[in-house]
Amino acid sequence: MANQVSEDLRKTPLHGLHESLGAKLVPFAGYEMPVQFEGVKPEHLWTREHAGLFDVSHMGPCFLTLREGVSEDPAAHDKIAAMVEELVPSAIATLKPGQARLTVLLNEDGGIRDDLIITRLPDEHQNGRLYIVVNGAVKDQDWAHFEQKLAGRAVVQRADDRVLMALQGPKAVDVLKDEFAGCEDLSFMRCMLAAWGGAECLISRCGYTGEDGFEILIPAAAGEELAAKLLKDERVKPIGLGARDSLRLEAGLCLYGHDMDTSRNPVEVDLQWVIQKSRRERADFPGAEVVLEALSNGPKEKRVGIRPLERAPAREGTEIHVNGEAVGVVTSGGFGPSVDGPVAMGYVRADLAEPGTPVELMVRGKPRAGEVAALPFVEHNYKR
Amino acid sequence: MTQHFTQQVTFYTEDHEWVTVHGDLATVGITRYAAEQLGDVVFVETPEVGKTFKKGDEMAVVESVKAASDVYAPLSGEVIDTNGELADAPEKVNDHPETEGWFCVIKFSDGAETKGLMDKDAYYEFCKGQ
């Protein structure tokens, strides 16, 4: 239980704040990050009831810009969108100013290199530039991929020297509108530009908890000030990575490297909805053949919710059996504080993916009763 | 040879278990320090009665919201009783880790093994160094 952390780890601009708040720090995605403050369960429940502040500066925010720069001409958006559409299966060209979309970065065989959120900047003078947030653990390879595939055509500007924080929970909007007037009018997956203490910020109505909330990209020094100020509000508490994981698991949201990776295509992951009709028809994205085949004939395995019916959690790696035969594996699992019981997700043979299908979960060699469950475990509370 | 303890004595391990010996029986649980480190305990897998363990064997598992952690046998011996109440009330491990949150009772086979364990003061110092 020693709490030793290697000196090679990077620190976010909010590291000092975490230490002053008594966070328990752990290595995560190459950073020293807070896993908990008060405790996973109280932090989780607080976020569902009030507002939780998460430091997600370890993630990979960046800007992808046409080599010739931005333009007032909307054709510049079409041009950068067409380039990104070479790498992802979602429609980027049809994004309206300030609109964001979840998508996946695909390999030539349809395997998922990462999941990411791509936003068309709200400023109509900045056509030709996209705001993209990739996962922290793979950001360097993602950016290298962009640079290689779009060499000479677009430029990647990493923004991970800034603070990226998320304010999540039903009270997030009431807290944040005092700092960023107008953010209350954003709907889910919409973004606005704002200034705070002279610093330029991007405010996006999205998150990773299933709750209403925002992600804020802000320069480091201003970000430290903003985080400290938000935490003075009695509705806001700091939340660690532990509760971030249990919140997203209850919300049925995937964690890259666990619930999906290069061995899985978007159809198996149940993310076929990120592939808009126009892209299916054009079939011009990496791995289109594999992905479209899985779409028409159905995948061999499918990601599903798993509900252990006893109290023992079924963690990542737990084998899923039906009638003594291995039919799948748990990829994320633990205890859901809002569900007040164990929850998991994983892959099962496609013919067993129907909610209610009884399964056995092999926890430490012992079969424990469980069933396939509909996701999410806790209803989403997004501002539509 | 079995060493009998005529008075009840509590020892502690470096894995943060407590073990209270009396006669040739030892009651085992995890310490308050361990319970606090784990956070909210949601499940305890206690060993089966009749099973024998060598000192240091994985004997039980305690699952918190965060993770599953092994609990090791602090002494060699046979499990003669387990705390059945933990099945429905695992939070006892957080609320009363060193009393009602006990895991099991071992009939130990070698009292000399207690020589490798810490007393309360030594354990307190040990935790300060963690």
C-alpha cells in the first residue's frame, strides 16, 4: 500500500492543488494523478447529486489546422473535415460551428486506435481548424498518426500544456454560468469560446459521467485560479479518477484500452452509431470493408452490460460462461455506488447479447450468477 | 509444537492484518489503517471452514469500490469459523474493522510463528513509515 510515485511522471498544472487537498496520487497515463480525495463512493455520489470537479489535463486536447491556416470561408471547414474523414468513420463535414461529435480513429483493418471528440470551432472566422480531444494514454501516437497521415496538409498543435477540467453533475450548470455567461444555453455536445480572467477558454457541454456537465480548456495559470475558485463553491467537490471510472461504468461509457482497442471494430463495441449514413454509403474510411461487413451480417461478439446477481464484483478479465462454456470476458467491472451493487461490461457471443440472458461469472475460479444487462445502468442526464 | 496463549494478545502483520490469539485460536481481520486505505468495502470472500493455510498463503479477498485485495494467512493453521455477517454487511469492515469486522478464526499449528509479527506499538511505527 506504499504510495510511491516515480519521478518520471508528468504533473498537470493542478498538481499542487491536488496535493493541498490531500489527494491520494497514483501513476496514470504517464501522469501523477489524484485517484481519490475523500473516497471513491462519496465522490461518486456527490457528482450524481451536486457537482464534481475533475482534472483531466492528462488527456490529449489539440487543434488540427489546415496548413494554409484558418479562413472565414466555410469551404476551409469542408477541406479539413475531408482530411479527418480519411481517419475516422464519422461525418465531420456536416458539423455546424460549435458542434462536437464522438468518433473513433480506425486502423486499416477496422480496429479502434482510440476514441476521440472532434469539435468544429464555434468561431466562424476559424474555418479550417478543429478542436480534438484524444485519450491521454495514446495521445502521442494519435498525434504522430495525424502528422503522418496528413503530412504537408494539416498541422497538429498540442494543447496539453493547458488545464482541461470537467465540471459534472446536476448543479454544474448553475455553478459554471456565473463564470461563463451563456454556457447554460449550450446543449449536449456543443461548444463555445469564452474569456476568463483574460484567458481564452473553450467550454464544451459534454463529459464522461452520464451527468450534465462541461469540459473546460483553459491556459494553465488561469486554470489553476478557476479550479480553486470553483472548489470554494459549496456545491463543488474535487473528484478523483476512481469515481470517474465508476461513474462512466454506470453510464455504460467505454474506457479505451479496456473496453475497446485495436482488436475490436466499432460494431462489436456497439458504437456503430458514430458512423453516419453518408459515411456508410461512401464506405471510404479505414477498415470500411470489415466494419460494413459486421454491420450487415452482425458482429461475432458484442459489448454488453453485465449485472452480477451476487455481491461479488466481477472485475476486468473475469471469464463469462454459459452452461460451463466460455462465451466472453468482462472488460470493466466494479461496484456502482448509485446502483448500490456490482456492475460490469464486457463482450459475449452475439447470440447471447440479449438483456436478461443468464451467465456465470468466474470470480476467482468460482461461478457466480449474473445476467446480460441493458446499458446504461444509470440513465443519462444530458441537456438535449 | 503448539504454543498456548493463556492471555489474549493482538499482533499485526506488515500486510495490515490483525490477529488476536487466545489459547490455540487466532481471530483475524484487517486493521483500521487497511480499511481506511481500501475505502468502502463492498464484498469479503472469507475462507471455507476446514481449509488449512500456511502462513503467507492467500486466505481471503476484500473488495472495495476501488479494487480487490488479497488477505494473507498471518499464521499457519485450519479455519474453524468465519464471519457470516460480512456477506450481507461488508461495511462492518469499515465501521468496526478490529471488532465486528473480523474475517475468520484459525486453529493455529505453530505458535512460534507469532514471533515474526508486530505488537501494537511496532505496528503503529510501521504505519507511520508507509
